[in-house]
Amino acid sequence: MRRIPNPKTRSELRARRKLRIRKTVVGTQERPRLVVFRSLKHIYAQLVDDAARRTIATVSDSSIESGKKTEKSTAVGKLIAEKAKAAGISKVVFDRGGYQYHGRVKAVADGAREGGLEF
């Protein structure tokens, strides 16, 4: 495990939280990990099979034209659910990536649930 000495910045604190989460959240072929990355402008979601070390599907909000950030995040969740269903996946493990389960991250999760994914 990588150690981060005396975190002071937001990104260092997030990196520490991310490592703490990743110790327990593992994606498999039957139940891949739904990873969320949030930047200031965009949000990304991808399905990862940690056992095979490969990405199954990925979606970003850059293809979505209209709406506020939270609305785009919900649409990203629905799109990743569609891609998962096409790949034959119905259950996932949610990896919030060190972010609070709030706002846009929660919107992605809600959109994925609306799309038919089980957490």
C-alpha cells in the first residue's frame, strides 16, 4: 500500500480516502467496479474488472449537450447502465473514488440505479 505522509492539500486527502476505499472495494467479472471520477467541469464513469485488470465500459458527460452538471451526471449513470446491460452485467460495486457520496457522485449512482444496475 502506498503511504501519503501528512496530507495537507485536498488532493492528498482525497488520495488517502481513495486508498482506504480501494482496500475493500474490488471488482470481479460478475460484479465489476463502477468507478466515478469528477473534475471541475466533467464527470466520468467506468466499469472495471480488477481480476482481469481491464476496463469493460466507459462514459463521460462530454457527449451530453444540455443540462446542469447534476443532470449530466444522472445521464452518465443511465448511459453506463445501458452499456453494462449490453455487456450482460446487472450488478456492480460502487467506487466513489474518495469523493463524498453527495451531489454529482450521488447523481451518477442514482442514474445507474434508474438504468437497472444493482449495487
